[in-house]
Amino acid sequence: MSEPVQEKAKFIVVANRLPVDRVVNDDGSVAWRSSPGGLVTALEPVMQARGGAWIGWHGAADEEVDPFHHDGYDIVPVALSELEVERYYEGFSNATLWPLYHDCIAEPVFHREWWDAYQQVNRRFADAAAARAEHGATVWVQDYQLQLVPQLLRELRPDLRIGFFLHIPFPPIELFNRLPWRDGIINGLLGADLVGFQTPGHGSNFLRLARRQPGVEGARGRVHLPDGRMVTAKAFPISIDAAGMAELANSPKVLAEARQLRADLGDPSTILFGVDRLDYSKGLRNRVRAVGELFDSGELDPEEVVFLQLATPSRERVKEYRILRDDIDLLVGRINSKSASLARSAINYRYTSVSRETLTGMYQIADVMLVTPLLDGMNLVAKEYLACRSRNDSALVLSEFAGAALELKQAYMVNPYDIDGMKATILRAVRDSPRVKARKMRAMRRQVFEHDIDLWADSFLNQLEGE
Ligand code: GDG
């Protein structure tokens, strides 16, 4: 908090959450800690490099917090009431849009009051961005919670360059059209100059819907609007700071932590590893079931193999997430009561979040990484794992329904709905020769290092600012 906060900024990120969480220390003092999650992991390096302002909610309801300077840029908190958190965030964002955009794996819930709150909060974010932006500034709006902001902001500030990036899939027309407020969302997004998606397929879904709006026409990734503006939709597959991750993975601290972790797990010959926010889109039920059956049948021996699964608490006040948590507890308990060595459980399951160092240590000891979402915009975990594994002696099992599968073609690819297929592929990933594994790892690591987070941000912003 040393430097003063600037009145205006020429670069602004607008996201539902700030990249920091407010923590109250034992002595009552307040501190800010980087918050985990895909979006923050991706965007924090961009902010540190460019400077400017990050507008977002600070995570506590009914609290006004003043802007402050943090790590080279300004943090501008937006306040939400308890009721808005319930309706806009837990409701419309996470119980309507999230399941709808993830193939309706869980049933989306439609409530008119939630939509009202979504509009109201989107307006507040747009107002905050309009107040902070210098003339002609670039404003980059993030993700499904804020899809109305581009249009609302354009109405207030036609001088701005407005970009939008969707971190999750954009659904096919048949699913999207269930949404009673579908036109509102499409027009919200059409307020941007550039709308970015994780994959070309998501971009085409959006364009097909956009062209159904009256007077909207276009082809080849662009649409023309009746007011003469042009909107581009394009895929910008998100990535990670691969070099930074590799450096951290090979730091003495992380290497020592990795050795300790392996010892704590009883020095097994093979460690399978999964780490996800505890979310039904991540395919945890099927993954645990598949590995459980392999232990059960003896194809994996709990004397030699451990499955370490870290599930980070997420959206605990949304019903589906509580149900999922109980299901996984039960499933893991059942498997462990049947398949365990004398020394340890077959599945070492932890429902907690850990430090970045500890997570990196876990990647370092993972012989086989299991990334098996039912649907995922991209999945950064797969890329982080690859960045950490310089010895090329390990294996990535990857769902074909993760955006990352389009880039990481050499992975051990699975259909996470096919439990038997997944079991066979996991076994292959455990048993394949070091030569086969090394070839796959080298190719995928090259892809991640050559397409890192800087390339993602630069391509998006160059296109936006050059439009
Ligand atoms: C959304 C989209 C897209 C997890 N647990 C801990 C922890 N993490 C970090 C991981 C990774 C991030 O959280 C998770 O990113 P994912 O990409 O896997 O998933 P979502 O959170 O669903 O992210 C996704 C992403 O946005 C970016 O566009 O890829 O498709 O759904 O960075 O490392 N980090 C720490 N402790 C944990 O316990 N420190």
C-alpha cells in the first residue's frame, strides 16, 4: 500500500473477484492474500507487467473497502450486499450460468429475482469502470459473471476499447436458448469490440447466436451491428507462466517439500495425482470411481500405488457443491475401507487448499496426473503440471472435453464418461515405457512453453488495441 492510487487508468481489468482475499489476522489487523483460481493465476502476471487498475469484489458482503495499491497496480473494490451475493453470485452466476454453460451437467436453476440482481450488479461494475477509465482506455472484462458489462459500459463510454474474455465454455445454441434472458446476454457481449473464447467451437456458438439478433450480419469470425460497429469473436486459448512455474518447481524449497511429501505418503513407487476446485464439472466422481475399481480389482496395488487427490473448497453455499462434497467423502471412504495397505490408504483425499509451493511440490511427485473434467473451458492444472516436470518421466491423463485437449494432443486422452475406457488409459499411463512417456512429455511441454500466458495476453490485447 506504499504508492498512491491513481484517479484514472489507461488499462483496466474488470472481474467478479479481486485477485486478493481479505484476511483478518488473530490480532484483528487486516491483510490481503493472493486468492487461488484459474482466472487470477492467468491475469495477475498481466497486471503486474502493464499496471493499471483491477476492479472486482473483495469477497466480503456488505462491506465498503477503499481502493489501494498492490504489487504494481491498483485494486478497486466493488461492494456487494449479502442479498446480491446470494442472487447475483451464488444464484445467477453459479446456479444458472455455470451449469448451463457446462452442458447442463447439473440442472440450471432459473429465477427472475436472480436475473434482476445480475443486471443490477453488472451495472455497478460498468459504472466503476466508466469512472476509472482514462479517455480511450482499454478495458478488459472477464468471464460469465459480467457478460452485460460490455454493453452497459459502451453506453456510458463509447470512447473505450472494450474486450471480453470468457474463461468457461460457451454453450451450443440448443442449450443457450433455454435461458429466458438470452437476448440480454448476447447483446451484453456485443457491446465489446473483441470477444475472446478458449476454443474456436465456443466462438462459433456465440457467433451463430449473435447472427440471430435483428440486423446483425457477418461471417468469418466477425459480425456487423445495425449501429455500424463491428465485433470480432476469436479463440485465445489461455495459458500459464510456464517459465515462472518451472523455476518455482525446481527451487530448493519446493524440491525439499516434494521429498517430504513423498515420504509422508509412504514412498510409494507410483503416485497418481488430481487437483481441482471441488466442482461437478471436474469429473471427480468418475475419476475416483475408475481409480477405485482399479484398486479393487488388484490392477493397481495399494502397496505400491497411492492416489493423492486434492479438492479445493469452492462455492460451498451452492447446493450442488455440498451434495458433491458428501458424495466424494462417501465414495473415497468406501474405497479406502476396502483397498488399503497396512501402512496407508489407497486414496489420500484432502479437502483443503494449499500454498502454491505445496501444490508445486505435489506436481513434482506426481508420476501420473489425472485431469478428467466432464467439461472445462481450458484447465490450467494440466499445463501447470507439464511446466513443472522437467525430467519428462511422467504422464498426463487428460479429458478430451477440456479445452486444453486441443493443444495437448499427445496426452493419454480419455472420455471421462467412459469408466472402463478411463481405467484402461490410466493403466497404460502407469505402465508405458519411459521412452514413450518422454516423447509425449517433450512435445506437450514444448507447446506449453511456446504458448504461455504472455502470448495469450499479448495476442488478445494486440488484437483489441489494433481493431
Ligand atoms: C476457470 C475455467 C480455465 C487449485 N487448487 C489450489 C490452487 N489451484 C489453482 C490451480 C490452477 C487454478 O487454481 C485452477 O484453474 P483451472 O483452469 O484448472 O480451473 P477453474 O478454477 O475452473 O478456472 C478453466 C480457467 O478459468 C482459466 O481461464 O482454465 O477452464 O473453469 O491455477 O493451480 N492453487 C493453490 N492452492 C490450491 O489448493 N495455490
